[in-house]
Amino acid sequence: MGPTTLSVRAGSKSYGDRTVLDGVDLDLRPGRVLVVLGSSGSGKSTLLRLLAGLEEFDTGGLDPRPRQWPTTGVVFQDPLLMPWFTVRANAELGLRYRANRGRVEDTAAQVDDLLRWLGLAELADGPADRLSGGQAQRVAIARALAPAPDVLLLDEPFSALDPVTRESLQERTRALVRDTGVSAVLVTHDVSEAVYLGDEITLLDNSGRLHERWEGQPGDRGAAESGPLRSQLLERYSGILPTRGGG
């Protein structure tokens, strides 16, 4: 199936006597989106923190374990912009971290290209606190991609947006992953979003295990809204992922 950016084998994580992830296997490949479906409290955000290197697996993990963790960009549900900065300054933030210095030769051109790509060029020198929700989330995507990361982690970044803005950002994100070749992981509880964005889709149940995998139908809005894959995922989702409280 081509080169692998990052692989996890038998990754497990517990907090006290609660097992959050149990024997997780996954492979991330360039230019593809892996979608992890799961209910609240199923361990989706924990998985992203582990993939970002912010926490360590108790057992298993990256295979082979690299000398240096792959560079990651993260987009959260909340854009988390600095409101007193301009749009461009917010997009440049990731390039200021010591670990990202030197990854991009022409940082100004990189940021300008991303802002233009995301339809933000005319807003670049304006204050971030005047942006709409969708515009702010596009800045967050630019910030995550500016250091040219190996892996892009998406933590339900579109769930708080209105339907039209959500679909627009899904389309832009799909194009960005394909065109930049970054390996992306999206965690979500939205089955339609999973079908539209996912090259591969898997389910994280409440015992911490990843269940069977499906090849997605990325870019097909009809399949995402009413196709057989969506129906199959909904059936499996309702059967093994009962909703429960928690984060």
C-alpha cells in the first residue's frame, strides 16, 4: 500500500485501573486520511496526544521507534488563536518553535501560500479577533501546516461549525492532504464526515480497541450522506459504541 509515515503496533495506554487504549495497530501513509470514529470518552483524544508525542504508550507504540518523533501539526475543535495577533502572525506561530526551525526554507512564502490556498490572503494583515468561526479554523489549519509536518492530527475540528462552513472546510482539508502529501488522522463521531474525508476508517470502541477497517470514499458527498458505507458504519457504530459521558 505504499510508504508508511508512522506505524503503531500493540499500543496500549491506561490511567490507573482504566484501560483507554488496548493493543492499537495503525499505519499512516502520505496523502491519506485515517479516520477514527468513536463516542465521547472512547479514547480518541488520548490517541492523538500519543501520536503527537505528548504522552507515552505504556506498552507498544511506534514501530520502529524513531530517534526523533515525527513532526506533527494539530488542529483542535477550538482554533485557539491569539486574538491580539494578525492572521499571518497566528499562522506563523508553529514556525517559531525551536523544533520546527529550519524545516521550511522560505517561511514567509510558505505562510503566504497557505493563506492564499485557504482563502485568507486578503485577511492576512487583519486582527484575528474579527474572524468568523470558519475563518478562524482555516487559520488554525494554516498554523498546523506551516512547518510542513509529517503528520496532521485533527481533533474534531469542524464539529462546532455551521453545515455550509463545515462542508467547505472538509473539502479544503481533503485537497490540502492530497496536495501536500501529509499523513492525516481525524478523530470524529460524525459518520458522514468520516466517509467523506477518510481514505481508511476504523472504529474505537469503549474497551480501547480498534475494530475492523473500511476503505473510505473520500470526496463523494453522495456516499457520505446516503451511501451503503455510511449505513454500514452507522450500524456498527450504534452496536459497539454506546454513548457515555466523559471526554
